Amino acid sequence: MYEKSVSSEVAPEARVIRAIIEIGPRNISEIARRTGLPVETVRYKVKHQLPRMGFSIRAIVNSSKLGLARYWVNLRFSKEYEKLAEQLLDVLSGKGYLTYYSRVLPYGNYYVMLMLPPEMEREYKLFLDLLVDSGVLTTYKMFKLKFFRHFSMRPEYFDFRERKWEFDWKSVETEVSEGDPNRIMKIVEEDSERVPFDKIDLLIIKSLQQDATRKISEIAEDLGIHPKTVRYHMLQHVMKRGMVDKYGVFWASGDDREVIWTFFSLVSPVYEDLRMAEEAFTILPFTIFDAISQQGEIYVAAAAIAAACYVDTLRFINRKTSISDPSALTELSIIDVRATKSYTIPVSAYSEDEGRWVLDLNEIESRVRVTLGEASFPKK
């Protein structure tokens, strides 16, 4: 664990980021103690300076402890409904369990992430089949993920004075991806058993996803709940039970001319190819997350790559992921950041009265019909 103050030779922003990854962003006094910086300096960097430099601080949700599994969906809308794609995907947020979507350039298909109770998988696929049969979608592929990892940014590779990534690729390529106690390791979300939770816990998690730096008093005021109640649920439920027990710091400059969002996918990989891909994206400084499907049919990695480093990054990926099996399919896709959106956990899909997650496809279907502007799904 990170307990000692970091050397003053390390940039103060890097020290703050390392401390946030270890203990989260809300205990400013403890971050100040660990970094040797004044409390007000830390507060300024967390609340103002780091966001202006393109960094975001996020609470990492352990979905499995909430009884939710992550699903990766690759879908394509028919030409007739492409213009309504984002509106239709927005309909699937909340009660439809969609938590992320992005459009792929130049192909026009969409990558979608779901947080869905696994017992509802079959029913959800039937709904997507309906969208295909009705001509709204032309195709989709849905994969349950058994392994999903978030990666925090690597402050040792970032020049905070010049506000740019600055590193020697040889040092990256020779890095040992595991066993090095001095590097900030990936944040790993393991499969775990569901824990008890209630609606207040979910609302707190949602609030932390919206702003991981919020104080308990601010969350309480926003939710209209007594601060003592929020504190109890935050400490004894959300944190102690591991629903949110980690935080990540991510770089994704708000200027899309400075960052290129890229997805790498490897379909039907053999073990050696999977190992090489995982190794490459574990040590790549720009990796945001990676995932492997339940049956091992697909490996996916997302990276926010500095535009100035893009070609070198592609060369790095090419060198590190030399595919041995000619039947394996690899794809590198650029994401349209103007057609990308993230959502919080699907609190509205949780029934407080029943104490469980629910999926009302009749309601979702009705909202889809309204979006399409038709009384019923169109026929082919």
C-alpha cells in the first residue's frame, strides 16, 4: 500500500494522482499528509487544476456486488433509422440497463455496454431480436464479460509542466507488466458475490459516479437525505461491502484534436494471442479498460491515445500483439467522441418495493415506438 510521502522530485500532480488512486479523492487531509503538500494546494489540484488539464476522477463500481453483469454489444442500425440511433440508445439507458455507447468510425456501428442482471440476458436478447426483425437494427452481437479491468492513467509518463505525454517507448516495451511494486497497477474488478444493498446505496453510488469528489454533506443535500444516514450508508454499505472501493484517474483531454479514442478487439483468440494482447494493453500508458467475454470469444481494450503518439502507439500494438492464429480476427476502431455517452448505474431499474432489479420491456418498447414516431414497430 502507498503509505509513505512521495519524493519532492516527483511532480506534485503525480503525487496527488497516486494518492487518489490509493484512497480516493474525498479525504483531502489524508492526500495532503501522504503527498507532503498543503491541504489547500491539494484541494485546488483535485477540484480545479486536474480537471482543467484533461483528467477525470471516477468511482469504480463493482457491478457484480450489485447483482449486475457487464455485457459488450456491437450493433448496427439500419440506414432508415441511423439518424435516430442516439435517441434510441438513450431510451435504453436507465430501465434498459445501458451504461455506455459510442459510434465507430468510419463504419457507423455502435459499441454498447450494459450492466444487466445475468438472469435477464435471454429476455434482453429477445428484445434485440425484435429490433432486428422489425428492421430497426440490421445486426447485433452480445457478449457477457467475465473479466473487466479499469486502468488508471500513468503519471510517470506524463509531463505535467508541459501538459503532454512524454516518454521513451523502449521503457514501455521493456516494462514488466506484473510484479513491479513501484508502478501503479491496474484497477481490477474481480467477479464477486452479490452483497446486500438498498435504494439509498444505489443513489449514493450514482452520485459518486457523477462527481467522485462530492462530500457527504453535498450528497445528502442533493438526495434530500439526512447527512448521518448518508454517512452510515456510504461507510458501512457502499465502501465496506466493496460496491465502490476503488477510484481511477483518467486522461482524456476535452479537445478531440488531442486525443483519439480507440478500441482494439480480438475475436476467437487462442491462449497465446490473448496473453500477448493482454500484456500489451496492460503496459500501454493510454489504456482505459480491457475485458474478456465469458466464453473467451472476444477480447476488447479501450485506449485514449494522445494524437501526437498515435502512430507510435499503433506500431507498439503491432509489435506486441503479433497474432499466431490466422483464423483470429483483429480490429482497430476509432470512436466518434461526438457520438459517445456514458450513464450511471441503472437506479431507475431497481424496484425498492420488490427489493430487486426489474426489466419492463413493454415500457421500453413503448418508448422506442414513441421515438420512432410510429404506432408500432415497422415491418420489413
